[in-house]
Amino acid sequence: MNTELMEALNILEQEKNISKETLLEAIEQSLLQACKNHFGKTDNIKVNIDPETCDFSVYAEKEVVEAVKDPVFQISLTDAKMRDSKYTVGDFINVKIKSKEFGRIATQNAKNVILQKIREEERKVLYNQYYEKEHNVVTGIVQRYLGRNISINLGKVEPLLTENEMVKGETFKSSERIKLYVLEVKDTPKGPKILVSRTHPELVKRLFESEVAEVRKGIIEIKSIAREAGSRTKIAVYSNDPDVDAVGACVGMNGIRVNAIVEELRGEKIDIINWDENPALMIENALSPAKVISVMADLDEKTSKVIVPDYQLSLAIGKEGQNARLAARLTGFKIDIKSESQAREAGDFDLSKKEYNKKYDEEYEKNYIKENYDSYAEESSVK
């Protein structure tokens, strides 16, 4: 038993997570390379390695001839009979090769083959390890600033969090732990190259999956998400279980669940709304916290007209148009918002028109709009 070799292979397998079979294959290739460097050819060379004991032997298959013309492939009948008297001309004999006889250069080349194989396998193991984390959230430790980029320690690799993928205004201290979304993992000659982000909308989605058990189990689906990193995010959720309130589950008791995510995102506001297959209702929900009188949505054109009470116009549009902009991204509709007064002046507020929500029940939409108008008109008169 080759105890030293076995111990070395076991250590490499544990430390670098490279299988013993792969390492033995590398040794076999290195021995063949050494033979090629020593003899010039390896067509008749065989390497036998016992995976249990790690004992190995190298043989050259040679033909028994009367007169040797090529010592690499042939052996004289006299020499063959010295090994065993039964051999005759035309027989093939396995001649053991002593690796100690290899020259220094051949030995060094064999060593390089093994080291190269170990490096390749180490890169492959690392790539596979992090490729499994692609499109998921990982926890990294801030190492140092490199210009405007940040070096992040993920364990065995140190990707860069580039300026483009950082939230504007966010700063980190050395050794601080942060959550990152893995955009892509590339296999390169120098090892896996990992692209990470703090701005991607999927980061918020994955954080909800880790924080909210119902989302993780698929009871609640995150149907759509729109984000302006560092400022505000809107997500539309839907419950597959009628007994589970989608918004309530994501918010958590006393807001504990959503607050944990907000804290991780450094105070970024998160609006959680109910998803609805009816685009008019979906647009109304998306404009929350603003109240809506009516929504006229055109499915073919992907456009909508929204009327809100006069005192709700600025809230519906949001600071610098953010609320309306996020609602448009969330729903996929272009949203034109008008106040009740503006709509009446433009003649858009005519309930007799039957152009609400094409492909949906027009009478239902008409009644829906009218009911909302009556309630908000009453509320407006009180104010």
C-alpha cells in the first residue's frame, strides 16, 4: 500500500473538494506524459493504479523479435526468455518501467501535469459551487473599496460590487455583512467571475422568499415587482389559498416581516399590493396609497386613463412622478392620471361611454366606476 500517496490524496479531497478518482486520473496522465518525454511515444504504455491501495505500476507492451530495431516497441528473444522461457518470436510481453529512471525534466513535466489538473478541478468545483447560487441572494463581507467599487468576500471568491450595481448613497464599513443578488456566474481561466447587485428587483423578491414562509412555500406568489433602488419598491402579491391574506402575510404581525427587509435595504420603502387579473383593479391597487375614482384600461394598446379626487392627484403621481412611474412598471400599462376637475373639463368623465376595459364585461366596469365615483364624490363633499 502506498500510504503517503493515499494520505496526500485524502487531504486534497477534503481541502479542495476534488474527488480521489479525479486525482488518480491526473496521476495516470502525468505518468503517461513522463513516459512520452522519456521515450518519445506512449502508444504501448499502460498505467495501472489500484484506487484502494494507491499502488501504481507502469508497463510497456513490447513484441518479442530476433533482432531489435525499435527498443521502445520491441524486445529481443534472448531478453524475453530471461524473463520466462515460454516466450517465442511474435509474442507480446509487458515490461515494467521504473519511474525513478525518468530524467529531471520528464519528472518536472509530470509534476506540472498533476498541478495543472488540480487547478482545473479546483476552478471547476468553485464554479459549480457558485453557479448553484446564480439568481439567488448570498451574504458577503465587505473587504475594501477599490475606487468606486467594493471588494466582497463570499468565502472562496471575492467579486466586485460595481458602482452601477450599488444603491446610490449607500456606504459600507469594512467587515460589514450585506445581502447581494447574484446576477451571473462566468467560468474563466482565472476562476469563476461572479457578478453581484444591490439594485436588482429580484433582490427584493428573494428577500421576501427568505423572510416570508408562505412565499417560500408557494402559497403566496409575487406576481410583479417594480423598484427604484434605495427609494421605493412596489410588489404585487397573490394568494393561492383563500384563507391566507397575501398582503398581511408579507407585512407580518406589527410589520415585523417587511420591516426586516426594509432594514436590510437601508430604509427603502416597500408598497405591497394585491395582484388582480382585472387590469383596471390592478392599476387601482398599484396606485396605492392614492384613492382612485375610475380606471379606463385598453388591453390592446396597454394604456389607461385614471381619475382621482382633486386632493389625491399629487399623492397618485408621487414625488417627481415616482408613484405613477412604479405603478406603470408594475402593471405594464401606460397610465394617464387626471384629477376629477381636470377630467370633467376635458370631457373624459362621462359614465355613458362604453369603452372601459375592452375584453371585460363593460356593464360591470361601468357599475364599478360609478360606485367608486359616488363614494369619492361623497367623501370630497365632506372635505
